Amino acid sequence: MLFERFEKLINPFKEVPDKMPPKKILPFYWHYLKQVKGIFLCLLIVGFFASIIEVAFFNFLGKIVDYIQASSSPANFFSDHRYELIWMAVVILLLRPFFFLIHDLLERQALTSNLVTLVRWQQHRYVLKQSLNFFHSDFAGTISSRIMQTGNSLRSSAISCVNAIWHVIIYIGSALFLFIEVDWLLTIPLLIWLVAYVLTLIYFVPRTKQRSAISARARSKLMGCVVDSYTNITTLKLFAHTELEQDYAKKAMQEQTVAAQRSTRLVTAMSQVLCIINGLMITSTTALALWLWSNSLITIGAITLATGLVIRINNMSEWIMWVVNGVFEEFGIVQDGIRTISQPRTVQDKPNAKPLLVPQGNITFNHIYFSYDSKRPIYQDLNFSIQAGEKIGLVGPSGAGKSTLVNLLLRLYDLQRGSITIDNQNIAEVTQDSLRSQIGMVTQDTALLHRSIRENLLYGKPNATEEEMLHALRQAKADEFVLNLVDNDGGKGLDAKVGERGVKLSGGQRQRIAIARVLLKNAPILILDEATSALDSEVEAVIQESLEMLMKDKTVIAIAHRLSTIAKMDRLIVLNNSKIVETGTHQQLIKENGLYARLWQHQAGNFVGLDE
């Protein structure tokens, strides 16, 4: 089918190098448009012929009037001018529809949807691999809004520019040519208008661009504010701060409204100025044409041609004004998107990075130095090793640096100095995907994707069978509630959706799903960050059995504030102020009567049945 042929001219998901988009606006446009330059070239060529045909209308109209005036009698009109009239009919009935059809197929079927998808897909791929710090520095709603808006604005402005180019060149050029052919004096009002029109655009367009960029930033900020409120709706309700949140959103909406109003003021002023100079052009051209006719210098057909053409130029100039204004508004939106999207990745795979192989599971932190902002060091010369198959518990007060250590092992951040090795392989020199595929992790803040239980579990093992998933759920003591789940769309059991971040499940249920997912992954290195913090004591006792089975033959790092959950580990490492202050077994540390012993006493840890 014709539509499908044109829709398949562009593959928006084709493989391209995953490079950072340029930071300057014109190279940014070319970064994406060069991938579809052939389609744009065809659009430019077809647009040229379509514009020529549009201008030919007015030439035809003038000639018909002259033919009528010169005809000896109405009866002989068609016989005297049949070839000219047939040619006009061919142009209007065949050539015009053909070129307009090809133009619309190229623009709407080939470009409109595919180019937007291409830009969004490549930007999403790039942003998805940004470091964790990138996402912590901005609203999730703002980032997603900029990716969505940038793709649409880039496509819209690029197509508008291509369409406008020929309209301006062909209409103005043809008008000058035809006016010179009739009488060169007719070009004077048109040239004066052209100068005034260009000066109007030169004055207003840069100011419109600047204010449009401000308006786009305000719109993105508003989007981030609203999404942030909806994402944290539970906190909003718990603290009964609906009115406070309304004020927060109201302020963002007011800023966006004021920014939009300041932008539209310029548009209104530009429209009014254009209306005046267009009126002067139409009046002066028509008056001059009538004066020339009254002096027998031009024909009535020439008056029809001149008047019709300047009225068309008037309409075109208004359209061009809106196009130019729209293009620069889109430029503002794209520039706003560039600020977010075209950011270098702070954590990147090296060009020669190799996959990580973990035959054993030895982990070594070699004299590491790290800080988040290069001002306040978190770790200075931290040095320790974990043997293959060893179970380590990280202990310490809040802020001691336990989670940071885990984030560094996962290479969510890069070290300033030192190295972390797994089986003598520097994690900075292996691919990030292979590193994280060898590490299973259950966190205290278990957020599930807003998808089905099945899709969440398949994150652990993409090719897992249904029996494997059910087995993992049974091990995590999650099979009973999962099989009874029903969502609003009628999905049941494994196919039931869990809601955004898993909000339809309790904290304990989410954590059990997360444990099942890690059971499926079966990675050689396991990280448990408060893995049972959301479980009640009875369920925790049952889950501990599953975790102990999961930990078998694996290198384990466990973080817990409830010391009873890690007291049986092979070795405990006590951190304070980002330094190792104690290390040993539970019994050894109790005897030392240091920080660990004090923390244990605060929690009255004797109930686990361990001898002090």
C-alpha cells in the first residue's frame, strides 16, 4: 500500500553510534537530520515544483483575462485558446494533485511520526546510560518532558523551514519576474515591502526566540513540579500538605503563565506591524497597476495578475511570520532540551572495555579515594578485601558510607583514585552491563516497574520459564499473594500490574518480589541492603532460610541496621565517618567492647541466641 511504502522509508530504531548529541543548536539539528537527509532533499525538490504550480495560478488567471479581452467573440474563445486551456487544466487537475500528494506523503507518512520517534529513541538511549548523579540532579518529569518536547519541536521546525524556503523564494522571485515582465514600476512597492518585512523579522524574531526559551524552561519546570507531586502523593497525603503543594504548583504555573504572556506580546506586536505593511503593499501595488492601466501601459490581465499575486503574498507573509515565530519558539524548546540531553556521561565504558568474568568472586578495594563533589571526601585511602564465598556484614551508624561503598562496587560512580577489582579485574576497565549482571542486589527501597509481576521478575533472568518464576516466588514466600493478585485491567497472577513503583503492593510484598527477582538472577556476588527491613518477624524468619540458600557459594555483602540479621556473617566490617574502625566476627567485636558492641547493646541483640 502507498501509505506503508512511505512510512517504511525511515527506520527510527536503526543502530547508530551512541554518542553525546552536540551542545550547539545547528550541529544538534544536523546530528539527527543527516540520518534522513535524503527524505528532506526529496521534500525540497517536490516543494519547489508545488510552489511553481501555485504561482502559475495567478499567471493563468491574468492570461485568461487577457484572452477574454482579446477574443473576437465568445463563440471562438475555446477554439482560439484550446491548447493553452488544456495545458492549464493538465497542470491544475493532474500535476498539482500529484506533487501535493508526494509532498504530503513525504511530510506526513515518512517524516512526521518517524523523525519524532527517531529523535526520542536516540535521546532516550543516551540518557538512560547517564550516571545516577544525572537523575538525582533534576526532576524525572522534567527530563522526560524535555525528551518528548525536543523530538516534536525538532521535527516541526525542520519541516517548517523546508516548506517555507520555497514559498519565500518562489513567490517573491516569481512576483518580481512577472512584474518586470509586465512593467518594472510594479516591483517598487514589492521591494519596499520586502525590506520592511525583513526588518520586521530581524527586530522581532531574536526577541521572540529569547522569550520562547524562557517560556520553555518555565514549562519544563512546571512539568517537573507536577510530576514530583504525583510521584510523592503518599507523602503529600500523610503530612496533609495539599494546600502547601497547591501553592508550590501555583507559583510554578504563574511563572509559566507570565513567561508565555511575555512571549505572546511580541507575537501580537509583530502581527500588527505586518498587517500595516501588508496593507500598504496591497494598496500601493493595486493603485499603481490601475494608474499604469489608465495610461494604457498594462492590460486588465496584468492588473488581475498583480493584485492577485500581492494578495497571495500578503497571505503567505502572514503564514511565514507564524512559521518563523513557531520555528524560533521550537528552537527555544530544543535549546532547553539540549541543556539536559547533551550532557557528558560521567561514568562511561572505556573503548576497549571487556566483559567481566567472575570464576570465584574475590573483591578488593585498593586504596580508594572518593567524594561526591570533590570538596568533602567520603573515602580516603580505604583498603580491604573480601574473599570468594565470604559473607561480609557492613555495620555503622547512618551516614557512615555503607551504601556509598556498594554504589562504588556497582560503579554507579567513578573513583577519584584507587581501584576496585573483582577476581583481579579492575571494574573501571570492564563494561558496566557485564559488571552489574554479575551482582544481584536487594535494596531497602524496593521500587518495581509499573508493569506486570512477570515483567518485573524477567529483569532478573530474561529467558526464565514460568516454572522458574513460580519456583523463585515460592522460595521468596511470595507465591500465595502473587497468584491471588488482580489488577484493574483484569490481569491476574504473574500478569497483574503492580502500579507505579509497585504502589499496589505492600512494602513487604515488594521486597519479596525483589528477592524472587534476585533468586532468578543467581549472580555470583550478592548485595543485601536492608533486604528484610520491610518484613515482619515471622515472614523474615522464613525469608532468612531462602536468603541463606541464596547466599550459598556466593560472595555476599550485607548492610543492615538491625544487627541481628547480619550477626551470623563470616566477618563484620564496622564503618564510622567513612573509615573502617573495627573488623571481626560478632563474638570478637562484642569482646572488643567498641562501637559495634555499643550498637548491639542499644538494640538488645541477645534475642537472636548468639553468645556474647
